[in-house]
Amino acid sequence: MIRLVKPKRQLPISYNGPHRQLEFYHCWRPWLNNPWLNKLYKESVCYTERWYLELRKMILDSQWNHPLVYSITGDIELKKSLVKSTVLDGAMFRTIINDPAYPEYHISASVNLKKINRWCAFFVSLPDSHKTLVHLNDPLSD
């Protein structure tokens, strides 16, 4: 009989040194840039986050006729680009969190990963049709 011998579990190394900030990379892609959103948000807010914040606000406020709402429901490639930006940056943050060689980035990567997962879930959950979006979210649409 073969018995699996597990190595002794090592305790996580406690890091108390200087922490460093990680920046988004794919969420700053130029094709996600929107001049109207640039006027509303600081330069430090990445393009994907601008789309998330403004679209979420519009949907919660039932602003169905806004051009941004029409653009996200009518342009499948834009929606795919937003989802792709979150997936790629999320993979980068996950890699850094799982790599003990970079403990100075673990806190920043964890915070950013939590945000990016929220953005990704939002974009993925958006329907591909404006009519469907309105019907699912507007209580007065029935």
C-alpha cells in the first residue's frame, strides 16, 4: 500500500516592511477611454472603473435613455473589452497574491482584486439588449 506523505505545513511569513501600490494595467487600455467619463472622474481612476461607477449609478437611477447605457447594451465588443480588462488584471493580481516573493504587494493586490471581481461580475451580468436591461431592472416596466 502506498501512503501519501504530506510535507509539514509552513507558517505564513509575516511581512511588516514597506508596502507598495500595484496599478491596473489592462483597465487603462485606450479603447476603453471615453471623453465624457474623463470629465467626470479624476485622472487616477482607471477607465474600467469609470465605466463601472457611471453605469451602475445610471442603472440604479433608472436612467435608461442615457447614451452610455445604450452603448454598453448595444456594443458587444465594448462589453467584452471591459470584461477582458478585469479578467486579465485580476489574473495578474491573483498571481502576485499567491507568490511569496512579493509580500510588499500583497495588500494592494488583495484590495484591487476585490474591486476588480465586483466590476467583472457587474459587466458579465449586463444583458446584451437594452430592452432586456430595462425590463429586468425597472419596476414600472411591467
